[in-house]
Amino acid sequence: MSLTDEQKKSFDDNGFLLVRQLFDFTIIEKLEVELKDIHERMAEHTPEGIGVSWESFDNPDQKPAIMQLMHSEVISPTLNEILRSDTVLDIVEELIGPEISLYHSKLLPKTAEVGRPIPWHQDYAYWKQEGNQPLMLNCQFAISAATTENGCIQFVPGSHKWGLQEHERARQAFGVFLKGHYHEREDAVAAEMGPGDAVFFGPLVIHGSAPNKSGSPRVMNTFAYNVTGNGTHQTREVLRGK
Ligand SMILES: O=C(O)CCC(=O)C(=O)O
């Protein structure tokens, strides 16, 4: 699949690009099988090489749930297949060029009714290191539907042109974020997706997501790619090119 000039312009202008139906329902069904009971299984035993961040809740009856599972390709053969598929890499190549490495793959579930928001941030605040440039690219892939009600990702269009903003370490969630808790922003747009859709976005676009107020879990997986040789840490594997 190649992107149209309009899609490329939209990515350049906005800092993100939504692509519908990247994969069909057979892939989603396989993922649903592989990820069944993932919270319980990881609580019982987290395999080597996986990093899990847990979310706990005020209600004692609500079991802790996975908020982020880092290196999800290790536990899901289908995620591993998707991240290296020509379907995804052809788009990645059009957006960041032919020298492509895997940066990481992370599963981002958000529990029905209680899943917490992710405050506004730019990923380069995490990824900046000596010797690298903000050239990375995320592909957030929808395993479930992602809606405004269940806390889909939201972007501030054009904010990738503002440079890296000041971030602070937040107490209410893991990670570094722009000042303040998650709040609705009038300049943000929601990337609502159906299962099989994906949104590609760069490391400088400001994004975040609302709490899950719906009765259904939201399940997304983000594949992050780097231009090979752009910094040395966290490059897991060369996927295309030299
Ligand atoms: O999907 C979300 O809730 C936000 C994900 C995110 O902020 C990220 O992958 O950097």
C-alpha cells in the first residue's frame, strides 16, 4: 500500500495520519485469542523480557490491570508478524525512509469504566538522548474499537512544529508529561478507530487520552520505529535496509 500525496501532506501538516483497515478481522480474531486473560496471566507470571506497568484502583474489588506491556511482540506472534509486515513497513518507509529499526512494541489496554487518562506529552521527551534526532515514528494499532468514550488517543494537530516542550515527572501516572493533569483541550482532535485501523504519528506531536468511561475495554498496541543509526539505545532490531 502506498500513501497518496494528500495523506503525506496531512501527516506533514498535522503530525499524525489515520489509516483505515490496515488489517482485517482475521488478524483481530487471532490477537483476541493471543491476548485473552492477559492481565491474569501476566499477574501470575511475567515472562523474561517483558516490562509491565500496572494500574491499581481505589475500589478493592477491582483487580490491578495492565496499563502498559512493553515488548508485546514477545508474547504475541501476531503482533510480531504485524510489526514486521510489508503492510506496516511500506507506510513507515514512506514517512521516515528506508532504514528502519524496531524501537519497541507496547500493548496499551485501558480498563472499562476505570481506565485512567494519559496526560498530554510528546514522546521525544522520553526518547531524546545524546546523538539522536526526533525521527522516530509510532504506529498505534487498534485491536478493539477506540472511541472518545473509551479513551482513544487524541492529538493537537500541528504541534509537532512547536519543538520539544517542557515536561515534568507526574505523580498520577507513570512517565513525563506537559504540566498538569489530563484535561480536555479545544485544540485537540480524537483519533477514533475501529479494530484493524491504525494511526501513525511522530515523536513531537502532542498527544494524550481521556479516561475510559465506557463499559468496554480499549486495547491498542503501539509499534515504534526509528531510523537505523539514529541514536544507539533501544534499537531492538533492524527491520529494513542496512
Ligand atoms: O493511547 C493512549 O492512551 C496514549 C498512548 C501514548 O501516549 C503513547 O503511546 O505515547
